[in-house]
Amino acid sequence: MPVAIARHSAPPFDAHPTPVATDPALEPIRAKVLAGERLSLADGDLLFTTPDIWTVCELADLVRRRLHGDAAYYNINRHLNYSNVCALSCKFCEFYRKKDEPGAYTRDMEYVKDEVRKAVEAGATEMHSVGGLHPYLPFSYYTDLVSTIRDTARSLGSELHVKAFTAVEIVHLAKIAKVYKADDRAAGIRHVLLKLKEAGLGSLPGGGAEVFDDRVHDEAYKGKIRSDVWLDVHREAHELGLNTNATILYGHIEQRHDRLVHMDMLRRAQDRALARMGYQGIGHQASSITQGTADESGHLGYSGDEGADVPVITLTRPGTPLPEHVAFSNTSSLRLSASPSLPHGYFQTIIPLPFFPDGSELEHLPGPAGLENLRTLAIARLMLDNFPHVKAFWIMQTLPMAQLMLQSGADDIDGTVVWYDITKVNHGSGQGSAGDNTLTHQEVNVWTLQKAIREAGFKPIERDTLYRRVQRDGKSWKSVL
């Protein structure tokens, strides 16, 4: 049975505990959630400021159970950071190094092949690869990286889904391939994505989004692409049939309302992706969106398709199929699109990422605390009503917090990971002290992931990268709906 979130708080010696006061101002939001209606930015502001965090988590849990029941997902994956050499110097980043700086590295293809062999031996279904914006590597390095992962796995009798390159990296690749033009950036982005897809790219991760706010961008990560370009990359990927993820990095110099605007921009982009799949025909609300304005529901316009009528599409109403079922099912009743032969990509999951100040130029900041992490993830589940999944990335949230998040909106805790060099978090496993390179070895086995999910009151389900269930027979595996 699921573990209920405590609604009362009192010392153990108190025989007559005082109930925690619920916030009546949340009742209109509860009504919207029960009806599967979209929440406004004003609703989000209230969710962030109410002292009644338990009701916020309860409502998020209601949504996740409506979408996924008692299922909680994990996968067997391996991370490969191909290089930490980067042309940027983002203030929040401890990962990057300059060429010839101590600790700088760039992996060759023999290293990549060895990592693939280890992944296949471990039964992995996914290789996740990202890195810095290396100013000297040719474009061919990146297509070789993807094809090497694909071909090495196949030579060992297996398949690895290649999830690689953030939107920031894709734009960088378009520039070094000399196909990126400021007045027609979509063409260069599409060229790069097509070449990578031909080499074996299966999907894009969600990194590099940070927070969609120009003030925060210019102060914390100036030089990185802005929100409009990030969204352009993901739109082009979706139109080519590539699924993608999205992140939000919070707890640094942004404000809570900035997080809500970020979420709203993501869900408007997802509205377009789902409408392309045919969801616009299932009777949801529609609103006219114009750049830089907000409609009466508080939706901010996305920079693309100015003035176009875009349907508000939610997945949280009873009976609405999940996108993965629409994309992969052969059942005609689930085929919402009039043109099922067209490729359909979309955002699969939102991954809230807490900021870790240690080692960065912003290390004077405290970073978010546990309750802020819990609240932000729960609000992401409630605001992003058209994202099928919410991930509690255990590497950055820790496994104990991920368990609480499974009860507060999350349905996924990611996978076995093995190596992760972006942030170095001591998970209490005796792997070294802060700053020790051994902290990049951040691995859990399948048994530990399953145990964590069961302890939280859910049923562990192994998934592939596209959220199909994995069935195993000995060393072989296959994906099924």
C-alpha cells in the first residue's frame, strides 16, 4: 500500500496532536486539478507561497496516480561525458574546464567503445552522453561518437538507445559545422539533427534550459543560448520524430515566479507538439497566444507562431491516452492523428534540478533546501499538465528525497547512471569527500532502485528511454507497451 503523506505533526509524547491547518485558498485549485483543467500563473504563485505544502504534495500525487497508478519507473543506463572542455564559463557550473587546465579531458573512440561494452554487459538499454562546448573538436567527432555507441552495441548483439547532446550543444555543433545562420537558425539546427539521427541519435536530453529568464541568463550563464533558441532546437527535434526531455535549474538567483514562467513556456511548446500528434481534436480548451502577452488564464506567449490559435492540451483528464501509447500503439482508437505516418516527437518528462553552489562562482549562495525541492517538483507536476512524466533525478535529489517525491508528483527516479561528472554529490556511500574525483562514480544497482521504489509504496517498472516497459529473458530484452 502507498505510504500516506502525514497530515498531522506532533511530538511523540503528545496524545492529542494539533492538526496542521489546511489552506482554504487552495480549494479552487483542487477543483481545477480534479477537472483536469490548466492552472494559471497566479495559481502557481499561490502553490509556492501557501504554508500548506502537504496539500500541494497531495494534489500532485493525485495527478501522478491518475496518469500512472502505482507504477514508478527506472531504467538501466550509463552516462558518458565525452569532454569537460567548454568555451563557456557559466557561474553556476563546476563541471567545465579550459583546454590544458588540470582535470580537462576529451574521450577518444576507444574509450567510448569500452564504456559501451561495460554498458551492454550490465544490461543497459540507454547511453546518455553530454559534454562541454569544446571549441576545437570537428563536427565529425560527434557523429562518430553516436555511431560508435550504436555500432559497438550491435556488434555485441545488443541495442543501446543513444540519448545525447543538449540544445546548447546542438547549436554549438551547427556553428562548428558552419550551417548555423542567425536569420535562419532552424535550417542549421535541422541539418545537425538529421546528421546525428542518421548516425544513430535516438532522443535529446533536457539539459541547458536552466531558467527561461533574460535577467537570470545574463547574470548567471551569459553566452548560452536563450530560451527561444532552446525551444527552437526541441521543436525541430520533435518535427523530426525525436522525443526530448526538459529541465529547470532552480535555487540560485532566479525567483519562484521565474520558475512558473519557465514551466508555462514549456507547456505551451508541448501544446504544439501534442497538437501535431492529433490531440487538438479531443475537446480541450483553446486560447490565442501572442508573443509577450498573457491571456486571462495567465499563459505567456511563446516566441514561435505569434498570433496562432494553440489548443490548451492537458493529459490529466480521465481517459486521455499518454503520448507513448499514441506513438507506439497499433490500436486505431489510440491513433489521434489524421496522419499517423508522420514522425511525432514531444517532451517526455520534466526534470527539476536543484542548484549545487559548491565549487561554482555562486558558491556564496545557500542553494535550495529539502522542502523547496519537494515543493518545486510537486508544482512542476501540477503546472505541466501535458507532460506525461516527472522525474526525481536521484543523483541530484538523493534516493531518500526521490522516495518522498514519488509520493508528491514524480513517477520516475532515473537509472543506474554509474558515472556522473556534472555535479558531485556525496550520497553517504563512503565514496570520498567533496572535491574528490571518486565522487563521479555515482552508481546504484537495480535491486537498490527497486527497493527504494517499493519502500515508497509503488511498483517498480523498468522502462526504456521512450517509456516502454522492458521485458527481459536472460541477457536479452525487448520493449513493450
